[in-house]
Amino acid sequence: NAGVTQTPKFRVLKTGQSMTLLCAQDMNHEYMYWYRQDPGMGLRLIHYSVGEGTTAKGEVPDGYNVSRLKKQNFLLGLESAAPSQTSVYFCASRTFGPGNTIYFGEGSWLTVV
Amino acid sequence: KNEVEQSPQNLTAQEGEFITINCSYSVGISALHWLQQHPGGGIVSLFMLSSGKKKHGRLIATINIQEKHSSLHITASHPRDSAVYICAVSGGGADGLTFGKGTHLIIQP
């Protein structure tokens, strides 16, 4: 049971380039999330999804797009990367209901130069 | 928006000491999570609480809903407990958690 898997783990981008981070979960969870973690700040929600075909904006959605075409996958896209998007990105998932454990991926380290 | 405050921000202790990390939040919640993050590593859920107290090995988590406060205790601390401990709260909706900034714990041998 792999849990939550993120790819790639590390990436360096040039300003203006685009890329996609892939999150895959094998626990049949309804809810999936993309967070970013920056020094001195708590994790912040970028986008989330409550089911296949649905997405919603979180706290810091600007500059990112997401898609959830399959229940097990949640993609995070950067259309035109900016240095301010240098961060560690975490995907997470949990099943329906407020009192359920949340599972995180290992993180993706992204540097935009 | 819920505000989550953790204290202390940094804590260095000697092996064997009893450790307490505190978390307070501003708005009523449906659940509180304690998470652990090792340097360069992923985030692991330690506890999820909606009331009372939970224990897992040397870790104990308590929550006081009326006071909007939770504590994470580590008994007989060990260098392998060195990590960042993060408190996060859920309001009951699907829109994820609100996180504290974390407590960086170092246990020296």
C-alpha cells in the first residue's frame, strides 16, 4: 500500500516555464489537497478537491491550476513559474468526514530561478 | 479563519526529558491533528482528537475544547524524536486543515 505518492520529488524551473506535479493515492479517498510549505509559515492550502471532476480554490490559488480527472489522481500545474513559487509542495488525502486521518505525500521540492 | 498558535517555536532538551508542546486556536473546531515532520521528509499524522486524551507509545495528546487548547507530550524523550511537530485544526468542512507554524524539537543525547 503506497499511500500518497508525489512526482517529481525535486525540480528546478526557469522563470516562465510550466510544469505539472502529480499526486496519486491508492486509498480510494474522496478528498485531496495541495499545500505549499514556506519557511516560517504554516502549510497553506492551494487547491483542493472533494471528488472526481471537482476542484476548489484554497487560501493561495493564484498562479496554479489543478485537475482531478480520476479519483486517485490530483494534478497541480504551474503555467508560468515565478520565483515566488519556490517552495515545498505537499499533497494530502483523506476520506469523507471531518474526523478522519489525513495522509500526506513525501513532498516535492520546487525551485524557480 | 481559524488562527492556530503553537508554543514554543523551538525547543532543545536532553534525552529522557518530558516534553510538552502547546497549541491554541481561535475558533471552534471538529478535530485537531498533531503531525510530525522529520528534516527533509514527509509529514505523518500522530493523532487526531476531538475530545479528551489519546496515547500512543511515549506520546500523549490532550485537548480542552472549552479552552481551545491542546498539548502534545513526549515522555522519556529520545534523539529520534527530533522533528518538527505541527498542530492543525479542521472546521468540519472539506476545505482542509489550518496549520500552526510548527515546533522545532531537538533532543540531545
